[in-house]
Amino acid sequence: MLTTDICIVGAGPVGLFAVFEAGLLKMRCHVIDALPVVGGQLSEIYPKKPIYDIPGFPEVLAGDLVKNLEKQIAPFHPTFTLGERVEHLHKQEDGSFIVETSEGTHVACKVVVIAGGLGSFEPRKPAIDNLETFEGKGVNYMVRDPEHFRSKKVVIAGGGDSALDWAIYLAGIAEDLTLVHRGTSFRGAPESAQKVVSMAEEGHLKLLLKSNVTDVHGNGKLNAVTVLVDNETPYEIETDYFIPLFGLVPKLGPIDNWGLELDKSAIVVNTVDYSTNIPGVYAIGDINTYPGKLKLILCGFHEAALMAQSAYNIVYPDKKFVLKYTTVNGIQEL
């Protein structure tokens, strides 16, 4: 069994910054996330998109922000369990907790911090009859390693930021890339949409508008998709991979059964320290709710700072908390 001071559920930007705030107060953290990489939505949905409202950064790519957060928390040596969903929360007689994951990992801790963003995510799948037959065999709902698609034929479906970003990025890696979109205008950033159109005109990728992928084919592994263009005669496109990017559907998941006070699938917290109705359990970031709540990364950072000060009193009940500024105290490794 793993043992730590604070178990953080969610490795998104707010969860990562919580490690930093806890580390300043000499508290050890273990982070669990259902996704196989840290960064949450920033890594899985729009790693190449710029963010403009992070203090001190006029503009920073989502993926770069994650890398900076990883560098920032490195001195505190956090540990991670990735690719496993937290299933159960067991409160002990002494007030501590044991957190249990879907793969049987157990983490003993004094404090639990839920920083799960909008909850656990599941891909929004298109209505194609035999799509699941090829999942992991040519059908992917996320791009985890772009190099996996090098020199391959790829078909992407979607019209949002994720579809546009990956079409732009993979066009320089794949042997052949086709972007299929059911509309004539895109939901993603205008500059990204214009770049995709320009790349199509220059022959770097194929762009099919007013189109839908209606079927997938293969013998044990995907080798083609059927595309219907403007409700005309369907035709097949040979491909090694089909990546439908229609977004992720947030679900609260097992957290819904932990006895937390909820309001419309969000966890109600006390804004003094972002504690929940269960002593020792906190909720920060998009997963919580309170009057005036703003779902912004910078607000989650603020919540993480206040949470850590409160958690200190649980982890070190016999010590008096003294606020120390990093400009004076610096960063001292655990």
C-alpha cells in the first residue's frame, strides 16, 4: 500500500499546482488520474492551443503550461498513479483515508483533494454500428503519441479545436491525412480553421466538408472507412487509423457515491478553505461549486493555495501554521 500525506484525485493543472502548494508546506502528495498522462484536458483535448489568462504569461500553449507545472513541482518529488480511476474512498477510524483505484491500487493518506476537473471523461462516439469492433485496432478517440501515426494514413472526424489542432499537427507526420467535418464552418478557433483550409488548398491534407464517416471496415484491423459527402453516393477511403474527435463527455463517476454534498454534479465546498462536508476531503477546480464560482484555471490555483493551508492543520495537528513567502524562504525540497 502506498502512503502519503495528501492524495490528489486528478492530475490536471489545478491538481498539479496543489502539489506545489502542499510541497511548500512540507506535505507529500500522491496524484491519481484516469488518463494515462498528466495535464487533464490541457494534454488530452487541446495541448497546442494558447491560453491567455494565466498571470505572468501573455500567452502560453496548454501543453507548455503542463510542462511548466511539472517542472515547478519536481523539487517536491510527487508520486503518480496514471491510467487508473479512483473507485472507492474508505474513511478510517482515526480520520485518515484509504483511496482505492479501479486496478486495485491502495493509497493511505491523511487528506484527500478532489481536483478532477469536470469529473472522469469518456469520448463522445459517433453512431457507427461496428465502431467498437476496431477500438484499439485502428480506431482511436485520443492522440496520446503523435509518432504512433508517422507515415500512416489517417482520417480525423470533427470540427472543434481538438480535431483542427491534431489535423494541423499530424499533417506533417502522417503519410496521408483527411479531415472529415459534417458542417461547412468550424466550432474551433478561427485561426486554426483558416490554417486547415489553407493547408488543404496547398495539398498538405484533404478536407471533406458536409461529410460524415458512416462505416468502418477491416479484417481484425481497420483498413478503410466509408464517407458520405453531402448526402451523395458514399465512397471508401483507405486508412490505417480513424480518429473521431467529437469531444469528451464529463461524468462524475464513482465520486457520486462517496456521500459528498452535490449540486448539479458539482461538489459543494466551503470557500474558507474549499473543504467538503466530509472532514479531510477537499474539492478544488472545476469539480466544485459555490456562489460566484468561475471555472477558470487561475481560480483553481487560488483554491489550491487555501486548501493547502487548511490541510496543513490535519497533516500536522501539533504544529502552528506560519505563512512563508517563497521570495524569502525559497523552494526547499522534500
